[in-house]
Amino acid sequence: MIIVCSNCQKNHNIDESKIPDQPVRIKCKTCGHSFRFDKSSPGSDDKPGGAKPVVRRIGVCLSKGGVGKTTTAVNVAAGLSLAG
């Protein structure tokens, strides 16, 4: 089961058998934020309601021609898509 931190949006892959049926407080290992998780609530393994997705904007700019701007941009995009 994937549980998403409501603070930093980090995905945590947790074995479903280790999560009790009653609501529990979970602490994010990345940011230390503590949040409530209820296994029985619908959509609890999705991103929290109302949370905006994290958007990254990366610019590759060099004024000189022929220095690999497009190749760099394509490789960065491919690497980010593989990383999730």
C-alpha cells in the first residue's frame, strides 16, 4: 500500500498487513511530519484531498548554439519520469 505524506508528498510503500484497521498516526521518515491515516476510509491510499501535485520547473538555457540544450532537456525529462 502506498501512503502519501500530507506535508512533503513523499510516497511510502508499506506492507498492508502491518497497517491496523483502526485510524493511526503515521510519522513521515523524510520530513518528520505526523499525520492521521485511516485504512478503511475510501481513497486513503491516494493523495490527500485538495493537495496540489508537486510541480518542478527546470530550465536549460545556454546562449551558444550546438551545445546540447535539447539533448540535455530530453535526458533530464527521461530521468525524472523514471524516478517518478
